[in-house]
Amino acid sequence: NSVRLRIIHIIGIQLAVHAHVWHFLFMATALSPPHDARRAIVKGNHFEIDGSRVVLVGGNYVLKGPPYFPDAGLVRENAQSMVKELTATDYLPPAGADGSSRNMRPVVRLGTMFEGAMPMRGAKAVDPTWAANLEATVEAFASEGVYVFLDPHQDEMCTTNGGEGVPWWIAAHFQETAGCGCCASWSLPIDCGSKYAPSYVTSPEHPLQQVFAGLLRRAGVRPVKTWADDTRAPAEVRRNPWRAYAVGAGSGDPSKMNIGNANMRLNNCDAAHNSGTAMFTKQLQNFMYRWWRSPFNATDRRVVFE
């Protein structure tokens, strides 16, 4: 029972973060936008387009790395295929609560990665190439009648945790201002040795580690692995597993650590991801908690939002 309670507590933190994001999105969409007959709007418990109730049918459309959006011509081809397949289906959506019929409309959940929008630390505006590609992608879908949800997607929050979504330089900022693990505030670094600082990135000083590792093993979660004991791996990969592509190591672009570091790949492959290996790391849990609180901390708000 104690194992389950601790794991439920960790998951609860993650759900709270996602709930906060969705609350923000709900409040944003609750504002009355200018009337546009093409826009799908939420009305009560259903969607409407130009006054008619509809059912939106579709799936994910996410490119989790540069260039973040496919060529507009390919997007248009994909959109045409979606429309064709939806037209050919024999599925009929159920009637609305008032008994009225509802037509189907194709839709995609389009990945819009923060790391693509602002890849460089200190940028004061969204990257113009990323913004132009986003606009071209949405227009390509719209030209074929496919609706779009914008999805600020993430997996494990950041490349330095083995995932993607939030720019790596935010994780670097969190680590640079981590302070001491025994102090209450993270905003002022305390010189008591890096080994005492909470981990926000993965590096030689902050190896990828799980919270409650013993409890997680008992619950069936796959442990963090490295190539350390595999003689087939290059000596440097075995000797210093978290140096390649790490923040501040000078051994590769940290934005590529999720795919460039051979040891990280052991822990973010499908089997490890599905097991929850990366989800329960100290890096991710620390990152999510601080990310949640960053709007209310002057230093973090200035770096992340201003």
C-alpha cells in the first residue's frame, strides 16, 4: 500500500501540472473570439461550426524535432487522405443530447513545440521560421477542410531529461539557480557543492536517477540503465555515460541529448517510456514542480515568460 501511495502521489503531481495547463487553455478558449464561420467552437458539451453541431474525428500530427512541421505540400496530401478516408467510412456519430444529427469533420491535434518556438536562450520573440511553418501547416490543413487543435506537446518535458517539448535552456536555467537541496528557496544559488543541488538536467554531476527507486522496482517500473557493463559499447560511453550532449559539457548540442546520448536512448526507447522509466526520474519530477511554480517566482518568471 505504501508503494502505491507514493507512486500515486508522484502521478498526482504530474496530473496537477497537466490540469493547470488544460485549465489555462480552457480559460483562453472561453473568451469570445471574433466571429469566423470556419471556426469550431465549444458550446456547452458539444462543438459547433457556424451554428451546426459537429463531431470532430481525427488523430495526432506531431513532429517531435526540427523542423517541427513537414513540408506544406506533404501536409496537404495527408489532409486530403484524411478527408477521403473520413468520407468513405460508414461510421455515423450519435445524435446530440437534444436528438439533433451531427456531421463529422476531420481534425488533427497539431504538435506545437515550445522548444521549436524559442530554441535560443534570451530570445524576445518566437522564431520567425517556426512561426511561418506553423502558419503554413495550419493553412494547408484548412485548405482541405481539416480542423486543427494546437497542442503544446511534451514528453518528459525536455531533451535533457530524454524527452522533448520545453527548451533545454530553461532546464539549464533551473540547474544554474538550483541552490542547495537543503534550502527552501531555489532562486539564490548557494555554494555548498553541486552534488547537493537538486537535479534538473542530466549530466556527469547529475546522473539520471529515479525517485523512490526501490519502490518503483517493486511496482514493476524499469530501472535507469547505462552501457557501463556492456563491452560492446565505446569506452567513453561506458566510462562517462551522461557527458555526451550534456549542458555545459562541451560535448554536443543539449537540444539533441534525447537522441544523441547513447545511454539516454536506453531510457527513452519505447519499452522504457511505456514502463515509466523516464517519467519517475528526479530530473523530471524536479523540473515539473519548478515549472509549475515558475510564474510565481520573479527570477523564473523573467527567464521563462518575459
